[in-house]
Amino acid sequence: MTPTIPKVLSRLWTTSYPVTRVGQLDAALLDDELFDVLKSEFWECSKFIQSQVKEHYTTELQLLLKALVWKYTVWDNSATYGGLLQNLRIVDGGSGNLSKGVLRSPSRRTKLTIGLFTVFGDYVWQKLMEHMAERTWDENPTPWKRRLYTLCRRLDSLYSILDLLNFVTFLFDGKYPTVFYRLCRLRMLSSSRSLSREVNFEFLNRQLIWSEFTNFLLFVLPLIHLPRLKKKLNKAITSASSTTATPVGQLSFLPERTCAICYHQDSKIGGVSSSTADPASVGVGSNDITNPYVAAECGHIYCYVCLVTQIEEEEGEGWLCLRCGELIKKARPWIDIDESLADSLGEGQVAEVEEIDRNAIAQYCSEEEPSEDENSASENSQDWSKIKFDAVDSN
């Protein structure tokens, strides 16, 4: 009577020496990661070698690196690097050793076979396939070359199929992780059976937490305006530490014709505190107001560019006046007219006064800055007077 499928599966699941499949798969992944790390470091060390030499002998350098790894892991310790981390080592599973409870390390001949197959076998196969591909043996007129190329391709496909079937079988019984291990009857078993099989997820949980926290920061930080947040914190700290007395600006001592913002910026550039700086040392005269604008909340006058820039930088939160400490959010043009006098005058008279002021300013500017024609005329007159004086002296 042929065995049923459930019985076959039960036989595959039962093993005389149970070993976790996850540990064996993790060991293989760790071995691959180790080789990648060593290869990257090896390429970094050999960067001073000529690029042509390194590209031509890449396969040979990888063979040397694999041979070194095999020597210091399998040959010396009967275990791979990943197997040591997973508490696994290679044992000889033939001759009924496991059924007797004996864990026998593979012989030197078996270790040498492992090295020849896993290290030198991969190298020979890779070089053979590269040689046939470069010389296009699949299109070569020589019959035996085409047949050899076809045979190698079929062997490669057959090995892939066998590897897949072996992996599926390994998932059921957990005995032989690779086809080579199955042919040589090699097993990966625990070095010490007394160790606990508890799985510690502390490292995994830490990695997940930091990964999610990093993704959260990458999503949130672009949405936060850090300068604005910093200003809010500074204002909150300042308001909490301030007293209930009437606020007084740090530059209330400056004359009205001086722009407090310009003075404050110049004192910062000079490395002097604006509240303790000497107006003469900083240069009050060089900070006179240009294009005056008035702060709507307190009435103090500043330069148009300075005042508007400060209000825009605060983004609607308001800016503290440097003269009185008032919160400023709006600005308006400065008009040099007495409002009490303007109320007593009519609209026409106010317009006439404004026109007179503008004419006076224009006349003052024309007197202050003579035109180029006037300069040239004055120079010509000086030249003519000099000529006249020279003529009189000659007579």
C-alpha cells in the first residue's frame, strides 16, 4: 500500500535532531553579508591599483577573498561565520552518527571538498561561461563547441531546478540547506543543545522604532518653519521673564532722526551691544532715516525698507518696536503735517501746504546736489577767469 500524502509530510516534518530552519537561512544570509562587506573593504584598499588591472582580475581577487574566508571559517572551525553567530556548526550526517547522538565534525577531506566545490568550483564555472559567451560558442561553426555550450546551459538550468526542489524539501525537514550539503550528507546543527531557543526581539524592536521615528521626522520637519518657531519661543520666554511695568525699548535714547533698526544692525556688525553702545562710536549720523515710514501702533519713525522687512520676517506675528517695545504689525507713510492745524484748515489749504512742502524739498535737493551742467559751467568759468588773470599778468 502506497503511503498517503499526509504520512509523507509527517515524515518530512519529523526529524531526529530538530534544528530551526530560520537559523540556517540566517546563517547563509550573514555569510553573504560578510563577503559583501569584505569585498567592499578590499576594493577600497586596492583603489591605488591601476583600474585596468583590477577590472581584468576581478574574478581572481574574489577567488582569493573566498579562499581566505573558507580557510579561517570552515577549515579551522568547521563552521561558517554566520553559523557561529547562530550557534551552528557543520557536522557529518552520514554513517548513522546522528542516530547514535554523535556530532562528528567533517574530515579534512570533506572540508577540502567543500572548498573545491564552493570556492574553486564557482570560479571555474564562471570563467567557463564567460569564455564561451565572449567567443560566441552558441554560433560557432565547430559542432563540439556548440554542443558543449548547450550542455553547460542545460546543466545550469538543471542545477537551478534541483536547488529549488532542495529548498522546498529543506523547508519541510530542515536538514540540508543546499544541494551540495545533501550530496555530501552534511548538516548544520547546534553547537550546544543546552542553549535556550528563546528569540530576543529587542534589537528588531529598536530598529523598527528608530526607523519609524526617522520617517516621522522626515515627514514633519519640512512642515515646520524653524525660524518662526524659534521666534515664538524667544517671545514666550521674554514675556514670561518680563515684569508688569510699561515696556521700554532698548534704543529709546536715540534721537528721532535716527533709524533704530539701522543703528541696531550696525551695532551688531561692530560686535557691540546695541543697548550699551555709545551712539558716537557706532555713528548715529550715518543711520539717519531714509524714506520715513511710521509704525501704526506706536507712531515711531523708521526707514521704509527696514520697517517693512522686520514686519515681513515676523510673518504676521508682530515685531517689537526698538524704541518703546510695542508690538508692531502695520506701517504707514510719514506725513510732516500738524494734525491739529490740519483739522482747522480746509482740504484745499492742506493740499496747498503739502505742495509747498514738496516744492521746498525739491528746491533743497536741487541746491544740495548741483547738476552736471552747472558743474561744467562753473569749471568753464573758472578756466576763463584763470585765462584772464594769466593775460593780465603777461601784460
